[in-house]
Amino acid sequence: MADVAQAAGVSMITVSRMLRQPDVVAEATRLRIEKAMTEVGYVPNLIAGGLAATHTQLVAAIVPYIHHGVFADAVQGLSDTLNARGYCVLLGNSGGSTDNEETIVRALLGHRPAGLVIQGANHTEQTRRLLTRASIPVVEMGTLPEDPIDMSVGYSNTAAAVTVIDHFVGTGRRRIGFIGHASQNNDRHRQRMKGYRQGLEKASLPFDPSLLDEAEFSIADGTAAFVRLLERSPDMDAVFCSSDLWAAGAVFECQRRGIAIPGRMSICGFNDQEIASQMNPQLTTIRVRREEIGAIAADMILTRLAGEEPASTQVDVNYEFVIRGTTG
């Protein structure tokens, strides 16, 4: 707090007052203090009464969306493992925004969690600084970043995408579309796009931007993206969807139009959500062990809290390619 007071040119009492009762501090002063807090990376202790304990029995977790089942599965694995050891999960939902993620990190660190788990590895520089300075175990899950904040558990999204394109090419497909998510704030989908392009290059197939589209996380959005692809590229004979929901939308649209699957159109999803095995035809997809990823993230944090080092600070759980009826 002394560093904040010095940077803002005010007394520590004024900083303390702003944190407790911001409405009684002049706006200009409040803004200077908030700017100073950002510059020095200060996170106020929000624990009632300023308890002396450095950390609580809370482990914070931040996911992009709480309505998307793939993230819920990972949180379930995390929570089950932590609960068995007396820890609770404090959950934040960033909405896929790195700025929102930074705001949530500040709020969660104020509650002095024992550790923090965060989905993906796309963060603002300030988020990385805050988590590094927090001196708590941090696990990025669902990916294997080249420069992790601390620890990570996941799989290669790039390799998984290459596997899908290899399969398409091996079954005679040449005009392969791709439906992904806006990649500027989603490192996993960016890596899948990279794998898509690597797979095309490996097969000596040209990259065609007209075969790309984006969607939000719903079946309806997947349908809309698939329709746009068909309108731009009616000769498309396969589509790799970076989510099972989008793949389901593509399958349903083919059925409405009488497009034979997999004869005329081959479709692959990602994640192996429950819908993938319940469709007719069943969906070819990449199976990701999401609950296991969450459980491993919890074990890594618990190991650190016990004063030990995990066997590895980066765990690759790999993926499984599940071939079903939509690709033959």
C-alpha cells in the first residue's frame, strides 16, 4: 500500500479510505490511486477484517463461459479433487474477454486464494504480471503454452487438428472447410486453425479463405456458419468444426437439405460432447478428457501447497480421434 500511496502522491490513509469507502474520496484522487494500483500491481486484501492468514481454503478458477459444457466438465474434475482435500472452488466467468479476465483476476486475488486455475493461455500482460507476483500456484488448462505463467495441463490443439485433416484427405476429401471461434481471444481455436492449415499444406492442398467461417457456441450458430460456407463454396466436401455444437448444426442442415453424410459431405467435430454419440449418424470428433484435465490441475496445485513439486509442470494428456458415421 505504501508503494501505491507514493505513486499516487497521497497518504496511506487516503489509499485505505478509497479502498473502504471510494465514494467519500474525490474522483480525481480515486482515479490516481486506481492508476497507481495498476502500475504497481497492488491487489487489496478483501478478506473480512484483514485476517492475518496469507491464503484461504479457496482455489480460484476462471473459464471463458459457464454455459458451455466443455468448461463445466473441467471445473467438475477440479472441484471434485479439491473438495476431497478440504478446498472449495471460487469461479469466475470471463465471457471470452482478456480484459474481463484481468478484472476477475484482480477480484479473485483480493480473496487470497490458495491457487488459481485458468482456461487457456491468452492473457493481458497485466494479468500475467498479477499472477506471477501473487506467489501462488497457477495452472493454465486445456492447452500447452510455450511460455506458461507457472504450470499447465492440456493437449496439442494443433496436432489434433492435423489429425482431422489427415483423416479427411485419406478418405478422398479435397475441399475442406473450417468453422472456428474468433481467434484473437481464443488461443485454443487459433491453434486448431494452425493445425488445419498445416494439414492442408501437408497434403499439398491450397489454403482458401472462402472455406473459413466463425461461430459462437451454439448449434444454431454452427448451422449459420455452415450455410455461409456452402453459399461461398458449393463444392466443399468436408468441414472441420472446432466444436461439436457447430458440427451438430452442420449435420442437421445437411439433413434438412438432403445432403448425404458422409457420401456428399464429411463432418468432424471437437470435444466429444454427449451430443456427438447421440446423433444419427454419430459424429466423428476429437475426444478430450476434460474432467481429467481439471483433476490433474487440482493435483498440481495441491502438490505445491504441500511444499512439493509436481512430477512435471506441463502435463500432456493427449487426445483421442473417434471415428464415427459422419466421416465413414
